[in-house]
Amino acid sequence: MQLRRSKQRDLITEILKSTCSHPTAEWIYEQAREKDPTISLGTVYRNLKLLCDIGEAMALETADKKIHYDGCVKNHRHFICNNCGAVYDLEPTSVEQPSELLQKGFTVTRESCVYYGTCGECLSK
């Protein structure tokens, strides 16, 4: 399915890919309003869902049930602090598929691995 280009989607994508902070939709909305005061929060949410559906973004849920978005879709892992909600990127230690997947004949096109715990900053408090 070919998607029509949209100035608003292009703006949302630009904002999302310009940060490594794993922003919420509300943060993206605030940034987008600086460049396009007519954009609505609903438009941001719809476009973020679409970007996730087509593989151009990832959605991550934190312990407080907030959804954060990641514009980097290369295979990498995340650590989410259950205390402060911070989201950190982790590079994969291996790009090998688990042998169980290979034995069952599965082909992996993308992976998502999230670790939950307490970050060093919260532990030192």
C-alpha cells in the first residue's frame, strides 16, 4: 500500500528522528505546534500509530503506562526504569537469532527486546 505524503506526517517524523530521548506523543505535539500551530494532538497520535504500523517508529510502554516513541528502528534493545520511567537504548550484544527460532523455521525480520528494572541514577539516590 502506497501512502500519500503528508506535511504533518513529515513534520512528526522529522521531530521523532531528531531526538534520542524517546518522547511521548504530547512532547512531539508541543514541538510540532512550534512549526505548525494548526496541528492537533489527534493528528500526532494517528500519525505515530501509522509510523509504528509501517515500521518507521517503535512504541514503548513504561511502568506508569506512558507510551514513548523511538524513531530509530534498527535492531536494538531498550532498558526502561520502573522508578523514573527513563528509556535507554542498548546496542544488541549479538545479532544471532535464537536457535529455537531457526529450528522451528521462523524468519525474523525485526526484534524488540525491553528490559525493565531500576537505572543507576535511581539506585544511587
